[in-house]
Amino acid sequence: MYQPIYILGPCSAETEEQTLMTADQIAHEMARCASCGTLIYRAGIWKPRTQPDSFQGIGVEGLSWLARVTERTGMPTATEVATPEQVREAATHAIPYIWIGARTAANPIAVQEIADAIKETGGSFEAVLVKNPVNPDAALWIGDIERVEQAGMRVVAVHRGCSHRPCWQMAYTLHQNRRDIPLLLDPSHLCGDAALVPALCDRAVELGYDGLMIEVHCAPGQAWSDSRQQITPEAAGKVIGQGPSSVPPSKGGRINREAEDLLWLRAMIDETDDVLWETIEERMAISRRIGVWKKEQGVDIVQPARFQTILEQRQRWGATHGINEETIRHIMEAIHTESVRQQA
Ligand code: PEP
Ligand code: MN
């Protein structure tokens, strides 16, 4: 039977009270979930933050709070490790699951050092979760996974996107190459927005993911890190506890591999369209600045020679990239018309 993996908990363990309260509420919500398989509680203890003056994680002290979570709720716990010393601390405190974060995953030397430290601990972890690197590099992600496997560990891959974008292509490459290991989606880091998390969870189910890693906080608005993307335990319970619909169609035998492939390809198309439209929006913002300049300088908005130059440039590019000359003309004319409208 399909046994999804759910890893729920706050971005960071902040205080003992917040760590335990969030855990109690998750355990309560998930107790009512009919289709729940493995449930693991996550909380970051050492946080790789962009700014030096933001919260860097509570440190070793938080590991004992995680032990209390397990005592109270029975949930095994997971935390992020970024150095060999952190691996040793996690092993000493008997944390069963550790994860390698996206920033660490981008550095193979750091991953190897972590893998070596894992091996030294004598394989005391149940599994190691390996997030995708911050840059969309499937080969690097697969390499990270192999380094951890060579240390004798079971690996679970976690797709968390890049710069709040999904990178479905990267995840699909991993999925095709490593169907033997579970693949989870981390919608929280993937989009950075709590409001978008439920729809992404549905998409993960459709695409045949083996589970979810979601940031869940007892009071998301007051979180010390990633507050915009965390959801409440109640919301997580709703997203996950939808009964049979939370079994991926492919895993439930309702659709075959080919049908699942089409869903992946459509996810890639949607992502490409997002980028395309955001690029058009950026282009229009530049056009408006040009409009201001032309007005100040008393220059006509429409410059036919300039349009002709960029059109021909694109058509030459199209000739070597398999895109029809007439299609390029239609698209460039539409963009130009809107550009003129924005400048007026
Ligand atoms: C996290 O899970 O809190 C985290 C920092 O993840 P990532 O490495 O994906 O940013
Ligand atoms: Mn986070």
C-alpha cells in the first residue's frame, strides 16, 4: 500500500514552548488523518540565513527540545546539518533524520565532508534527506545523493525549487533517474508564500511525489524565520487529511506512467509561461522608463527604424533556433504595440 511521507514542523525551533506547541498541534491534526503514512517532525536548529543579523538558529540546546517532541508525541524528528560537527551533535542526541539544505547541496566538498561524518557516526540515522541545490543542477543533486549513499545511508530526495521557483525540469530528471528513492516536495521553500502551499501540495500528489515536507508553525505570523511561507497545523491537517485524494493517481493505479509524464511536462510549461509573462512585465516597466525619457527629450514614441532592427535581429536568431520568421513577427508586433501603449 502507498505510504506517503510527511515531514511537518517549523522552519526553526525558536523556543521550547513554540517547538512543543507546534508538535502537539501537528500530532493532534494528523491523528485524524486517514491516509497518513510516515509522519516526521522537522525543525531547523542551525539555520543558513542570508543576513548575518537575522536569527541563525537556537543551536545545540534545541536538540533536547526535539527529544521531548518524540517523548510527548511519538513523532521521530529531523533537523538540518551543514557541517561535520553538526552531524556529530545530531547523532549524539539520537536525532533519527537529518537533512542537507539547498545551500549546502550546492557545494560538493561540504556534502562530502558531511557524508564522511555520517559514515563515522556508524550509520546511526534512519535516513538522510537531500534537498536540491539552490542552482537548478540535476547532476549536482544526483551527485550529492550518491555521496550520502556511499556513506551507507538511505536517502530521500526533497525538491524545494530554486529562488522561489519550482524547477520542475530538474526534479523530473531526478525522478526519471532515481525512481528507486522517495521524492518529496517542499512547497514552502519552493514558493515562499503560505497562500500557494495547498495548490502545490495538490500538484505534488498529481505528479506522483512520495510525500511532502511542509513548514508548519503554531503562529506563522510570529515566526523568527520564513514567516510568510509557514502554515498552521490546522491548515496542514486540511491539506493532507483529504482522504483518498491524497494518494497520487499513479500510485493508486488510476493513471499510468505515460499519463504522469504529461502532467510533468505541463508543470514545466506552466513554469515557463510564468517566466515568460514576468519577463514581458519587466520589459514593459523598462518601456515606461523609455517613455518618460522620450517625453522629456521631445522624441517621438514610435521609432520605426529601431523596431525594424530588433525584429530582424530576432528573426536571424529564430532561423538558428527553429522558430518561424512569421511567428517572430507576430510576437514582436504584439509586444511592440503594447510597449507603445505603455509609453503613451
Ligand atoms: C529549511 O528547510 O528550513 C531550509 C533552510 O531549507 P532549504 O535548504 O531548502 O532552504
Ligand atoms: Mn525555512
